[in-house]
Amino acid sequence: MSARQTEEKITALYERLSRDDESAGDSNSIVNQKKYLEGYAAQYSFSNIVHYTDDGWSGGNFDRPAWKRLVADIEAGKVALVLTKDMSRIGRDYLQTGFYTEVLFRKFGVRFIAIGNSIDSADPSSSEFAPFVNIMSEWYLRDLNRKQRTAIRVKGESGKPTTNCAIYGYRKNPNDKYHWLIDEEAAAVVRRIFQLTIEGHGPYEIATMLCEAKVETPAAYFARQGRGVWKSREDIPRPYSWNGFAVGQILSKLEYMGHTVNFRTHKESYKDKRAVVHSPEDWLIFENTHEAIVDKETWELAQKLRKTPRRHDTIGEANPLTGLLYCADCGAKLYNHRSRGTADKPYPSDWFDCSTYTLTRQKHGIACSNHHISTKALRTLILETIRAASPSRRQKRRWTASSRTPPMWNGSSPWRKSTPISRN
């Protein structure tokens, strides 16, 4: 390729650095890569150079921003030459690296040079060992991933948290990164969420309350503090857009009782970033490893209440007996049905029936039976039971129409039963 051709199009100098490369020394640093490539380009009179730099990106990930921009410029016909320190800078997935260097670059007439591996697509003989170089680069990544998995397993089994960041409500101890301290600003929101749940509000209703109160979402809060995946973003879209799922996630975390929970998920391969969720039986839980934000009783009560949604219906409030009544035959919960009434049916209704019967009837099958009972009848039964079990009631029943004088009743005259009352 002539100097004139290089001047007409871009000479792309591509640099990449991952956290693993940083531990290998300064030779792979972005600054040194740039100097190395610029020196090579000057030596061979390649002009019109443009740097494409991915700092902090793994070679197994090809969704790197600078790399995607480089590929877009190649497809637009703007690039004549791609120059990189070695093949591993392009990537450590031998299939994808081979596709770009052997297929895409050739398709658009782009010359490719990997200086450290003495590979130049203008010299066909130099590319004969390129596939083997790519395989060795991927083997390095596989070996590194295996070591990381082992290290995470050992750390998790020792009781240290395996998460990179402390969850919402906590922060890492500056003197011990494996110990969490309470972040009071976020912890106040967590306590508020649990309290609202105990008061009978559902996750989506709580999310609306937090949004209206302009409480920052966990992601926006972390970004403001320079933590989390949005730590480098200056503008956070919709910082108060809480949703029911986020509230539910907070309510479900055992960590708020002071426990460490490891191995909730895993990834099948370093090439597949999707998380595989483990069942709670496979979690590893270490109790009382840090200070609790909510006590055990509060956490367990919130879980119990979450199992029974208390939706506000046409009456405007939830029935207080919802979730507390069960069918005597099949053991399923009783469903509440009520309405204010309409012009055609002016009488309001409020009653319960067996959920098994209701649901199977909708599917054109019958199971259990209706077991209809009105809320009014239930309230009467509950009131009678409370009166029968009341200590003052039992005390009154012990007094009969004898000559003994009972104690004063609320400071008034002595009160005497006229007839004996059975103690059934």
C-alpha cells in the first residue's frame, strides 16, 4: 500500500486494555500501545492516523465501543489499514477474531498488521500461523477464566461477599473491602420500603410513592456516588423512575438482616454473559456478617404480607380479612368479592368464596365447592369469638346470683349477675 493511498483513507491504530492486561505490567498500557503504534506508522510512512481505543474492555467482548466504531468506518470505506500491537488486542475469541481479520477486512480491502506476531495481510505467508495465534489467545482467556472461577468459589465459601459492589443500603468499608457498612441515606429508603409493605402497600404502589417523593433509584444513586454500571454517566435519564420489580428485589434480599448470600447465579461460559439463577437451596448463606438494616421479625413479616396481595378495589381500600381465610375442605385461600352496587343492582356486596372453586369454574371444570360466606357474617363471628375469649368476660362469668359481692366495676356500684351463666 502506497503512502498516497494511506493519505486518502484512515490508518486505524487500535489499542485495547483489560483489567487482566493491567496486572501484566506497563508494556500493555494504553499510553505505551499508542507510542508503539505511532512509531511503527512513522517508520513506514503511514499517515492520516486515527486512534481507536478501548480501555478496560475484555478481549472476549466484541461489543466494545471503539471497536464497533472502527468496524462501522471500515464498512463505510473510510479505512485503508488497521494496525495493532498484536492479535490479542483485536480479541481473544479465535472464531470472531478470525472472522474480522480473514473475512471482513479482506471484503472491504483493508490491510491488517499485527506487529508483535509479524502478521501482515499484504504478505500471505505471514498469515499462515494466524489461526494458531488466535487459538492460543483464546486459551489464555479460558485459563484465566478458570482461575477466576476458582478464586470466586474459594472467596464465596469463606463467607466473603462475591459481588463487586455492596448492595443498595450499604457501602464497602474503606479499611476492609469485604466488610459492608450501612449507608444511612440509602438505608433510610430501604427501611421506608419495608415499613410501607407492613402497612399493606404493594410493590407497585410503593414505587409510585417513591417516584412522587423524588427518591433516586438505586442506579441513579450509585451513579451520583461514582458506583455501579452508570458511574461514568453524567446525565441519568429518569432518576426517580422506580418500578415494582426494583421494590420487590429490595424486599427479597436477606442481606438487609445482616447476612451474606453467595452463589445466587452463575454464568455457563465466559462467552455467555447471561446469568443462570440458582434456587435458594443452592445459595450459601452466612448469618450476621454485617450490621442489619431491618430486624428478622420485620423482614419475615414483609415476606408473609407479600404472599397475599391486598389490592384496592372499587371500594377504595383492601379488605382487612384478605389472605387470612382458607377453605376448610381443600385448604386454598378464600377470594374476596365486593362492589358498591350499580343502578341496576343498587345493593352493595362483600363476600368470600373458595378460590379453587372460582378458578376451576372459569376453566369449565368444577373442583371443591362454593363455600360462600359474607364479610358481615365473618365480622359477627370474629366479634363473638373475641368476646368469648376476653379475660374480662371470663371474669364476669364467674360471678353468679350469690350473696358474695363482686369487685367494683369501673368505679360504679357493685354489679351482680341475676342468673348463673354456663362456662361452656
